Amino acid sequence: MKSRVSAIMVRGFAKKETINTLCEEFKKHNYIDPSLNEKYNVKRGLRNSDGTGVLAGLTQICNVHGYVINEGEKQPVDGELTYRGYDIRDLISACAKEGRYGYEEVSYLLLFGVLPTAEQLEFFRMVLAQARSLPQDFVQDMILKAPSKDIMNKLARSVLALYSYDEFAEESSLEGELRKAIYIIARMPTMMVNAYQAKIGHYDNKSTYFHPVRPDESLAQSILSTLRIDREYTEEEAHLLDICLMLHAEHGGGNNSTFVCRTLTSSGTDAYSAYSGAIGSLKGFRHGGANISVVRMFDTIKKGVSDWKDDEEITAFLTGILDRRYGDRTGLIYGMGHAVYTLSDPRAQILRDSAERLAAEKGMTEELTLLKSIERLAPAAIASRKGDKKAICANVDLYSGFVYRMLGIPDELFTPLFAVARMSGWCAHRIEEYTTCSRIIRPAYKSVVRRQTYQPIEKRR
């Protein structure tokens, strides 16, 4: 080891050889036999052997329902998503019938646990609208001076940076938590759009434009208005984006980013740290970042399948993806399957059905039809390759990226939009954790290393 390191040093720390040497050293001493998980009954990923989540707490905020346990066995059922006991379908349907925007109403419901009256909702909308503007010099100092190629990283850093602009950042009262929650929910879209403008100006050599927020617009309208150079959008577009925001606002305490938020909260850390950590979790490709993988896979399918109406050709291509011959060679059909939903994901169904009219207006009906075919054909293709008869359905990611592209939203904003919407859920869970729990979350890890005898450095080999 000494001679190899010396040789590397003589060559001026050749990067590739240096890191390869260190990696080999790590691999020699850091292997854990996977069979030990079963031996010690380890709940990998905090999952039970049947895939269900380990019960870690109680909540009144949301319920994600996709199966029942019948005589000890997991039995698939149609998926249901409820916010504070209200079916998401009913919430979205009511807003659609009345022609109004619903994200602010959902945000109020998640935070306070009750549907607002007309007067309460109007007041809440006004408060959010007035809170959208960022602190003085924030954009210049925190976003433009340090642009990021990745908007999620910039969002996490921006949320952390807000701490420095809040003289009550460490205030731990309920009043303080609600005030911070409302400000962050309102400012997330503004930070996202500004971070995107800084990114395309600095890295893509494109023109940038920073529109002031309009207090009279809903959150969905404000996103489209500040993102587009001409500030123009149709009501159809804004309402479809509003539905996306409502669907992504919350998904239970067990999803990774919300659990991260609750875990950080249980330690007693400040709100900005907890929300920034949740954003970091959501960025991951196994979580919120999955929507990007779906649209990239869809682009591959569109190019690889000559007849989008031929089920056999589509199935053959999907099988090729599973066999790692097409796509990113991971063997995964992105947008299919979910940890809880089995027969159906209500979010995917709502988004699919809500997108039809705008798809017709945009001349994208054939693409939507192809997505529906993927949803219909993928379960059988997966079952034939894996020999698994487990019920599998499309998840919301299969359609969300398509909708965002229909709205002209850049790919790099797909996951940040998810974070903008989910902030209401994170805030609700942080406040619930803060007000109802008093123990730090601390799962156990079984140590499987043998006791070692200390060796003086001159005797080590």
C-alpha cells in the first residue's frame, strides 16, 4: 500500500489512479453480507417483508390507501388519497365544477385541519400573495451571485438562506412555525423561477427576465406568469397546473422526504433546516426525481416504436426496456409501480383524465394515447419477465412530466414544481411533529463488525 501511494505521489496525484486505489481499500473492509438482514430481521428501507412500511407514528394529515391485510396477506384494492379525511377526487372535482383554483384551499386544509369558509380562504390567499416577494437583495445575493445547474439544489440552499433574513428564525412557538410555513409556501415558486432564470443566463447563455409577482394571481397562475416571457397563459393551462399542485401537495408521513422533514423536526432543529432537508430528499431519482426518468424513457419509446397504435410493437419495446436493451439500461419501466398503490394510483388517473382536453388543443392526443397504452401494457410485460403476479399500476410520474411539457415547462423544473407543491404537506407534518411528538426519531442499526485489538501504527500491514 505504501509503495503504491508513493508512486502516485511521484506522478502528481493522478486523479483516476488515486481514487481507484482508495476505492479498492474501502471495498476490502466494508462488505456486509446481505443474508445478515434476514438473520437479524432487519427492516431494510423501514419496510416489512411484504413491502408494507414499518409503522412509525400517527397522523391526522393524510392517508394513502392501496391495499388491505386480509388474514395476514396483502390484498390489492383501488387506490385512495385523502387529505384530512377528504378524498382528493372530491376536492379537485369541486374546484373544477366551480371554475376556481384549489391549491390554496388544499394548503389551508393541510395546515389547519379544516376546510376554510369563503372568507377564510380569501384572507389566506391574500396573505400568501403578499408573502410571495423575496426579502430585499435576496435574489441578487443568494441566487444570482451563486447560480446552480440544478434547481433543486438551489431551492434547498435558498430555503436555508431565508434563515439569515428572519429575525425570528429560532422562534419555536406555534405562531412562529405557522408564520414561517406560510412565508415558505408562498416564496417557493418565486425562488424556483428566479433560480431557473439565473441558471439559463449563467450556464445556457440565454436571455433572462425577472417578472414581479402579481398579487391577484393564484399560485398556479403566478408560476406560469413569471415563467413565461410574455406572461400569457390560458385558464385551461393554469387550472391544469393547479390540479398538479393539488395532487402533489401531500402524500402521507411515510414517504421519504416527509419522513426526513419529521425526523429533522424531532431533533429540535429549525424549520429552514427541516424543509431544506426534505427538498434534498425529494431530488433523488427514487423519489421526486422519477418524473425526469419517465419523460426520457417516453422520448426513447416515441423514437423506437414506429406504430404507436400497435400493441405488439409497444409490448416488444417495453420488453426490450426490461431486458436492458433500450432506454437507460436499468431494466426499469419508469412511471409503473408504487410502494402503496397496487390496482390504481388516483393521482395518475386524475392527471390522465384532466390532460385530455388540453392535449387535444395542443395537438398532443397521439402522445397521450401512447402513454395510456404504456400504462395498459406494461403490467403484463413486467409480469412476463419477472414472473411476478403482484398487482402493479401506473403512478403519478407517468403523466406529470407529459403534462408539464404540454404546459411548456422546462424539464429541469419538473422536480422543483413537485417541491413547490409538497411544501404545504411538509409544513403540515413538521407542525404536527412539533405539537404532538416529544421524542427524537432514532431507529436502531445492528452492528455486525467483530471486536478488534488496537495495533500501533508501526505494526499495521
